[in-house]
Amino acid sequence: MKICLVGLGYIGLPTAVLFARSGCTVQGVDSQPSVVDRIGRQIVDPQEPGLREALADVLASGALTVSTELVAADVYLVCVQTPMSDSRVPDLSFVEAAAVSLLPWLRSGNLVLLESTVPPGTMERVLLPILGRTGLRLGEELHAAYSPERVLPGRVLQELAVNSRIIGGIDDRSTRMAVALYRHFVRGDIHTTDLRTAEMIKLIENTYRDVNIAYVNELARLAETIGFNVWEAVRLANTHPRVHVHQPGPGVGGHCIAVDPWFIVDAAAGDAPLVKLARDVNDAVPLRVAAKVETMVAGVAEPVVTLLGLAFKGDVADTRNSPSAAVRDVLAAKGYRLRLFDPYVRPSGDGWDAACNLEAAAAGSDCLVLLTDHSLFREPDYLLPAIGGMRTRQVLDTRNVLDGGRLAALGAVYVRLGDGKKPAEHE
């Protein structure tokens, strides 16, 4: 089995490695020479356990080769990005370009698979018309299917293999061919469905989480208005066997949850009010965090604000659509002097200082704002040495990971997002 995989990003490369490791011959293709060069030198995301070692093995064996050029193959698998424009419209230009690049290579009997996250109807409206230019009869001579990736950054290699897989083909034969292909390395269940339902599955999964998070972020706002602790309330509500409320925070980030709901909004043509409202609620949270910071430093002349964490989630270096960046940008636009420390990310940019350690980031600061729940930040004594170097000892915790009592003992004012209890009401 010869596979030509187009798009060697955070899903495409691990997928290519797993197919190569399972006995297939794989040509990995990316339009950016710098990406191909880095992969050839085995420079990969260090947060993906086992990826570098597995890549080295399949490159050394020749099971995987990488280049900017396509080759003749049995299967063509497209894993390119589908970013969202500033106007919240899905950008399918990368999918279109990848499909067009296949045309000189496609032959009778080939299978074309799309894994990129796309709005429902993309296969029928975009991919299949392009494939039809070959003159091959779709479903008879040329086969096609859609199968979305459903993995968590930091666990991609593992979850590609063990998570269940969704496949929707343009016909039964295409579906069966796709199932047989993924069985090379997928140990989880493989579920088959129609094409448009397959396109919707991942969008449904991520939108479910986005709506749930919007609900709890709204509860966090109400907690400060009504006067209760949202973290305690959610913990106790979740003791009910049929309740699973997510956790609040400074907003929603990452490539999937912050983006995929807009694909539904776009496809629904105005008929998805709840999905859009959830997106609007979550996008507004960084503004509320920035407003709290403004209130906390209102009496300080030329305040310095330190942001802890730029990654969108704990223990990764992924900053895509990070709410931390949104908070940073709002405060920078207001003229605050900003410092930032993230143990996983080396930031760069104008209007704020990047520090190489926590103590340097906190020295002379008037407010520490914890935005990312890295495990390091959760260690009981980690933050304490930095407090002594602050000019004004104030801490805003947007993730409920810090010990407010210990910080208060050092003379720090501790504010927790979504905690509307008065000090006397806390245990």
C-alpha cells in the first residue's frame, strides 16, 4: 500500500508516521520547504511524546519519505489546515489547493481521503467537483471518503491509534476502502456513516464543549454579581450523577474548540443562535479578565502587570487562539507595561517584556495574572518567592489553581475569577 499524505502539520505528520510504522509506504508532502527540512532533521513538537523517536525509525527504514512533491500512490490523504478568516468564515483555500495538486496523479482505483476539519457539505461542494475534473467516475473508478481527526494535543500519537474513528464515504465501496486503510493502525472502534454526518461529528463534539464552557463562564460572571463561589458550586453540582459542568477560565483557546463552532454557524446561515451566542460569550471573557486587572491596578501609578502563561492550556506550548494572548492584547492597547512568563513558550512581541524566569517577571510588578493552568504553577510553593519581589502584591487567579490563604499570609491581595463570596464567608 502506497500512501501520499498532503499536509505535514500537527495531525498530518503523526498520521504519516503511524501508517509508515504499520507497514505502508508513505510519501509525506508539504508545500513549505522549511517544514520538509525540519522533519528531515527530526525537529518536531517536543510536547508529543514518542513522535521524534517514531519519526526517526520510519525515516531510517525508508517507510516514510518527505518532500514538497507528490508521487504516484494508491491512496491520497489530505491533512491541510482550514483556518478561519477575521470575518469568522472558514478558509478552504488550502483544501482546494491540495485537491487541485492531486489531479495530475489520480488514476482509476485510487482512494482520496480528507481529514481536515471542514464545514458540513465541503466534500460535495468543494472536493468532489475538483476530483471530477479527472474524468474518472466518482464511486466507480475514483473513490473518496471523509474521516476527521479527534485527538488531544500532547496525546496525538496515542489517540490516533486508540480513539474511535468516524468514516463517511461517497459510496459503500469508498467507505469500505477507508475502513480497511485505517485498520492498519487504528485499534479503536471504526464507525461508518454518510458523508455529511461524518463532516459534522467533530464539529458537534467541540461545539458541545464550547457551549458547556460558555455556560460555566456565564455562571462565573453571575457568581460575582450574586455572591457565590462558582468553583465550589460547580464541584458540588457535579456530585449529581447526571451533571457534568465544565470549568470556567479566562476564555477558550486552541485550534478546535475556539474555531469549529464557527463552521457550524457559517453552514447554518444564521440558524444556529445558541452556537453563536456561546462563541460570543467565550470570546468576551478575556475582556472581562482585562477589566478586572484594570480595577486592581487603578490606584497604582504606571502599573506593571505580569501575565503567567501564554499557552491555551496547561503543560503544552500551543498558543493557537490562546485567551492569554487576547488578555495581553487588550492590556497592551491600553498602554500597560506588561511582562509575561510561560515555562513552555518563549514569547516575542511589542509592548511587553518576555522574562526567562518567574522571579524576573514578577520583580516590581503590581499584579500577577495567572492565565494558564500549567502543573508547575500548581505547585504549592512555586509562586511564593516571586511575591516578595512585587511592588504591589496583588494576584488574579483565573484558573483556581493557587492557594489564596498562603498568598494572603504573605500580604498579597488574592482575587479569584468567579468568586463572589465575601472574605468572611470563606471557610
